[in-house]
Amino acid sequence: MNRVLALLLGALLVGCSSPTPKTPTYTIRGHVLLPGDTRAVTLDTAALWELPHVPGEVLLETPPADRLSAQALGLLSKVQRQAVPGTNLALARTPAGQTDAAFAQRLRATGVRAQPNLIYQALSVPNDPGFPGAERPGVVVRGVAYDQDYLTRIRALEGWNRLEALGKPVDGALTAVLDTGVDAGHPELLGRLHPGTDFCSRLVGQSCQGTDTDPDEVTAGDVGHGTSTAGLIVAQTHNGEGLASLTWRGTVLPVKVFGTNGSISGATSASVIAGLRYAQAQGAKVVNLSLGFRGSRGQAAPADPALAAAIADVAAADIVLVAAAGNTPDEGLYYPASDPNVLAVGAVAREDQALAPYSARPLPGQKPLDLVAPGGVSGSSPDDILTLAPRAQGGYTLRAGTSEAAPLVSGTAALLRAAFPQLRASQIRQALKEGATPTAAGALLNVEGAVNRAASLPLPPPYTLKVEAWRSGRAVTSTTFTGTLDPEQAAVPYTLGGLPAGTYELRATLQRAGEILSGSAAATVPGSDGTDAVQDIQTHR
């Protein structure tokens, strides 16, 4: 009997023993770079320090500790740092008694890439009453009825009809709006918004601080800039109420990168980069950036190096980026509109043959405007852009600026991405520009022309990409990716998951049109933030 009890007790003890803890695993992601693309970005110029930036902090990269020099480790151990969500960046507090520029110089002397945390400014016939037509009453704003004549000027109706004739949906791909937030309870936006995220949940001086899941504009004190932008892209259409948007059934991902306190403020390099990385991770196909900064003393705005690196990655991930050109006529294109990976959109006012008096023009050495679109006159003119406002401000308003012109382009890009999902982002940009109407002001957005051009573009060639992680002489894991490449594409994103901690040799082989490219790189997980790692792989012929 005692023996039986002992056996039973042993069995119970075995059955109740604690499970063996699971070994944590990590992910390595990055881009496989085609020959000629090194993704190199210069992370500092003297001109950047002359621009508005958050005082008392420096934006820096955070490479793994084993890649830092002893001097860098010693310097960074003495300063307070805050990680930028979803990136390999951090904000470091400048030590007392030093200027931000001098602190950044000390960091760079130890091999750490550092720069200012720059401050950005917010720049079928539907039956909706706002759509132009004698049989429709318009939308009342401050006691006066207005309509959306700008939709007629960009041939939106003809573009919708052409899509239907081609058997395509009058729909819209997911578009991220990096802005001041969106009034999620607005009747015109119900069912049109993804949950989104706020990367500026509070303002500390001029710096965005905190992240939460409530990118909402709901009070009379909110500026309504983001609600306006989202409405031009995805307001409910053909519902007998309010406005018609570019995409009848599209969706917007609201990404709040500004603080609002009765005015627009607080967007910085850190919040915009975090928002951009988040938009990419959420699967956005188009990103609208009605924001930017201008140069100092009449000089062209330099690139924000850290944001330029993020933009290059997002563009390589097959995403269309659209930015407002800026609202001052003699200070050049704002950044990021001047970035080569971004469509720069200027504004026309009453007439389509001349840029609006406020619209930015490129300075010598800057790229030209990619497109122009109606942007209104002054913000208080009957020829301004009729759009949404937060409910606390009456639900509808008139606005003017390149911030209003840009989402008309973004909405059209979303239309094309939904109707022609086989086309790459560069082909969508090509269709928008080549389908535009030539005017003295520039290439005027033409929805019908863009649809026709997209319909005529050939399918891009396919590729097959295999990425392996090797350790101790054997392949630990491998993943094969397939897709299509366009002539302008210089990098292909990849992700390898389920990797235990350690250092790996990454091997990539890409086949396209009878050509085989290969390359390798080393990567260590966990990465610099204690979790996953980011590593690009350069290939060669």
C-alpha cells in the first residue's frame, strides 16, 4: 500500500511541477538593398541647428552596445535618454552648461549619429449636398451655403465614372494622416477610421511627450486640422449628407503627431518619425503629411536626416508619401515636401493657371513641385476649401493652404491603390503626375487623367527573395518573399521571426528577370532597444 501511495504521490508531484520557461525569441527586419543603394544618410549639417528645434535635447541613433566605443558608452551613461517608439532613435537630455549643438558634436566625436529634434508646422454623381450642382443646396457654414467646386476642377466625377466603366471599385486604400488627430465621432467619419495612435499625448514646452491610443479631436479648443485633412480623403460619400470625399469607401489611419492647445504645436522629428514607422507597420498604402518646416533666412530647408532615413525606408516599402509644399511663397519648398521620395503639392487659389499667393515655390537647387491642387484663397473667402471641422466647431468649415491641396492628391492616390493593387507606389506617383493637366502653375491634379494613366501602365516584373539566418554553420531559419519590382525601386523589405538571442549571419538571394543578386550582413538580437533588431543587407551582382 505504501508503495502504491508513493507512486501516486510521485505522479502527482510530476504533474504539478512548474513548466519549463519558454526561451524568448526575437525578430530581425530591414531591407535587402539592390546594387547602388547604400541607404546612406548624412545625420548632421550646421544649417540644421539654425532651424527651430526643441531646446535641451538631441535626437540620436541608438546602435547596439557592442558597436559603441568606450567613449560613447561613458558619455551616454551620464545623460537621460528616452526611446522614440518604433524606431532605433532616442532623445537625450543635453547636460547642463552645454549647448545642444556642442553636445551633439561631442556625441558625433565618439561615433554616435546625432541631430536637432526639429519642430514641424501643420501645413457616379454623389448626392451629398456639398457636391457641386444646381439641384444640391450646399453646406451651410456661418449662415452661408458653400459647395465643393474644387472637385469639379480636378475632374473627380469623371475619374469616378471612369473607374466604374473599368469595373473598378470607387474605393480607397488605407491612408495614414499624420496630423493633429481626427474627430472620431464626426458623423461623416463613422466607419471610416482605424483606431490610430497619439504620439504627442502631452506637450512639455515645445516637445511632444507620451504615447496613447486616443488620436481624437473633440473639443472647441482643438484646431481641426487633422479632421479637415481626413475629411477630404474619406468623408462618407453618396449618403445624402454633408460632403463628398475623393474615396467613397476609403479608410484613414489617424496618427496624431502634434500637440494642440488652441493652436498647432509640438510636432517634432521624433513624433513624426514615430508616426511614420507606425503607419508603415499598420499597412498604410498612402501617407499624407500636411506639415513641414521651412529654411532659415530665405535659404532652402535642409533635409531632416533622421526623418529622411525613415522616409526612404517607407518609400522602399511600397508606400506613396504626399506632403504639403508650404504656405510661404519666397522661402522654398518645406521639408519633407522637398524630399525626393515624397510628392510635393502646391496650391492654386481661384484660378488654376497660377499658384496661390501663399503657396511655396521651389528655390534654386530644389526639385520642382510634383503636383498642384486647389487650396483655397485665404481661410475666410467663399472660394476656400469646404471641408470637415470637429463637431465642437460646427462640423464643417472653410480652410485654405497647401495643407488642403495635399489630401486631394492623397485621396486620389488611395483611389488608384485600391483600383490597381498590382501597381507599385512609384507607378502610382507616375500616374498622378503624367495624368495631370498641364497649367502655368504646374501639373494640376486630374483624377480622370490619373485613372486613365494607371490603367495603361504595364505590370512590374516579379521577384523572389530568400533571406536566411545562419548560426554555428547552419541555417536557423529562412523565409521566401515574392512580389513585384518597379524600375525605381532600390530596396525590398524583409522580416525574420522566432530567433533566439544571439548573433546571426543574414544571407539574402534575390532573383528578378533572370538576374540573381546576393549579399550578407551580421545582426544581433536583442537589438539596441532590448527587443528586435533592424539590419539592412546590401546585395551585389
